[in-house]
Amino acid sequence: MKKGYSGILLFLMLFRVVAQTDNCSFWKVYAFYIPESQSKYNAYVEIAMSINVRLLSMQKQPSSSYYFSAIQGVVKILNDSTLIKTDTFIVKSHSSDDSLKIPDFAYIRRYWLDNNKNYTFELTIKDYFTHQLIYPVCNKQLNINYEANKISMSEIVLIDTLEKSSEKSIFYKHGYNIIPYNDNYYNEYMSYIFFYNEIYNADTTLGKNEPFILKYYIQDKDNNKNMEAFGGFRKFNASKVNVLIGNINIKELPSGNYNLIVELRNKENELILTQKKFFQKKNKSIAKKQSLNDELFFGNTNNIDTLKMWVEALWPIANNLEKEWIINQSINKDATMMKNFMIDFWDKRASDTASAIDLAKRYYTQVNFVMKNFKCGKIAPYYTDRGRVFLQYGAPNQRTIQLSETGAYPYEIWHYYRLYDASTGQFFSNRKFVFVNKGIADECYTLIHSDMKGEFNNPNWQRDIMKHEVYNINDPYQQQKINYGNNFDKLYQNPQ
């Protein structure tokens, strides 16, 4: 099936939500080399974006019932600390008569750059109509270092969509339209991993038209064990540019952290080059053999209810895909799968810069505090509003508790001087949360207002604190009556 093109922009619609494990994963930067380029530059980069239309405002087309959205992007490129290029662009989404059916879309910007230099790329994406940021502004660093007449490889590019094509669009490479997959997470419904790789100057090093092999396979990142049952190879004759488009069936790959390995071997089977790409696989139907460090996480605990509680307690800091997994683990109650999930969860957050065990211990210390202090009937404390906020954002700098104020329900006001959102990895300053307990006897507090992004915001939250107060829009003294004898406005402005 051929795609539709408009001018120099290609609006390729992706009919599934791109899994994003962090707020900068919606874009990637890839460097490529043209060994025999006749232009000033022999290297270029591609900035590949995957845009979630659910973050954008919808507009109606003039004299039409069709909706659409649009983004405005700005790319800044710095060489070391010197700004060398600023590029502004506008991309319009596909349109539909149902705003809920507009699919996500992909886009690529390409820039020719000097080889053998260090670059920083900054991407800003705003809603074109509201001018609001839809993703945080973040930087990516890249060193372009391809040597003339020396064999080398490009980075492995994970592929979202692959289609043969004779039309040279912004996604076109070597006879295909290739849309990168801007994440490293593969859920249980994703049965294949597709990837793209370029090899440069093989003819110079190996000899023109000399045979060589590109071998690819999956490696278990936790124990460096090669899983060659998941892999394959391709034979090539050496030229200036050789292209590998490969795929591996990962339907039976257990949940875990993995490296995709590509090896270049000469005709004597000697290893010449290696490239690798990290990814994660979730597969609830296949249990991975436990790694040796599971005892450090769990000791001798195999109690299903205890493990279930530990998994569910991760809900406040989990992303949407992980929450889907938490639901599955809670239903299936498989001890091995729950342990695997928790190990993967903390290993991913620790990366290479922290101890997964230390992170888990600190978090479950907070869970213990929540279990003791934020009870609410039969609801698990980490699912309550106060428990969830405490675990997601940490302990507030100021916690004001008012249990008996004239005409008011018991309420709490939490104030954060600086807040870290553990579910998104973003920082915010000066944020407040207001909780009310209308049941009084059950200790169940509900979040009725916050100025934190993504939380429930209620400009008239004061009315929800008052007992039996019916709002009368025709009474000009209504607000004064609400505030009379109460301290919640003062405490909100200056928490104590």
C-alpha cells in the first residue's frame, strides 16, 4: 500500500500508541555516512520524532467537519558550545471527522554536518495552536566520527514500519520507507524486532566484492549470555556502503533486559566490528529464569500475597505500560513473573548510575510509611490519594493538617518547594495539594485540588471543604461566607 505525500513533508500515520518510557524518548538522533559524497559534507543526521496527538489540541478545518492538530518544532544544533544552526518547522497531523480517531504520526528532519565533531541537539515541540510545550525540552549529544577508507558501522536503528517504495521521501533509504521505532520497549503483542544498520568502506578494508557475514543475535544483558536461538545472519559482498535490514522473532523471548548484537565477520569468520542496541521485552506468558541477584531483592520470600503487594505498590511511580503489567501480575499471581517484573523495574531505573537494590529499599521504606499513615478502609494505602501522591512525589516540605475547623471537613494542605515526579522523571517547583476527608470516621482523604501538572485542578476547591454549603451564584457575599472563620485560604497561601 502506497503512502500519500504532500510537498516535502510526509505525514505517515502510526495506528498504535508509541510506547514511551521517558519524556525524551519520543525523538532520537542517528548519524549516517556517505563515503564518496561530492558535496561539502559527507555525514548527516536524522532527527526522528513520534508525536502523540492526544497531547495536542484539536481544531476544525474551515467549512468542514474534519478535525486536525499541528505542532511547531524548533531544532538547535551546537558544535561544542557554539550554536551553528536553528531550524523551525510546522507539521500538521492527518484529519478525521472524529477527533478521537486521529492517529499518532512520525516525522524526520535531516541535517548535513561536518564529520569528526561533537554535537548537541535540542528539540522543542509545541502545540501550534496553544503554543504550549507538549514534551519537555531536552538535549541529546552525538559524536560523528567516521574515518575515510576505514570500515565502520552506523548505529543500529530500531524500525517501527518498513515498506518497499520507489518514492524518495524523507523516510526513504535504499528502496524502503523506514520509520524508526523511538523506544526500546517491546510489549507482549510485539512479536518481531526489526532493525537497520549501515556498513561503510568494507571494500577498502576487506577488498572490493570480498564476501563477509553480518551475524545478529540477542544477548541477555543481565548475565551477558548470548541467545543465538534468537538471531540470524546475512552474506554480503564488500562495497562502499552495505545495508542490513534484519528481523528477529521475539514472540518466545522471556521478559527481561537485552542487547541486540550485530557482528561483522570476514570470510575466515574473524570478528571485525560489533555494534549493539539495548531493548526490553515484556512477555507475561513466558517466565525468565531468575538471575542470581533475586535473593538480594527478595530474600527467601515466595509468599504470593506479599509479592503481589510489592508489585502493586509500584503503581504510583509506574508509567502506563508498567501499570498494564502491574494489573496483569495482580491477576495472574505468578511468583516468578512478579519477581522478574520487580527486578526489571528497578534495574531499568538504576541504569548504570545507581544501585537497583538501594533504590528499591528506599522506595519500600516510603511504602511502609504510607501503609502506617494513610489507611482508608479496605483500600490499599498506596492506592489512596495521599499515599499515591506521597510515593509519586515524595514527602512534602510542609504538611498542614486541620482536623476541626468551624464548618469545614478535616483537610490537609501539602506544599512542595521542589518536586520530582517519579513517574515521568520531571522536576517542578512550588506545588500544592489539597485533600479533604468527608467521611470523617474512615480516614479516607480525597485530592480535591492541585496546581501540579496532570493532577486534578479545581479553582473552587474551597467549596469542597465546607460542610453543607450550597453555592448560590446570585449571592455576591457567597465567597466571604465560605471564608468566614476559616483558615484554608491563608494556609494554602502560607502553609504551616
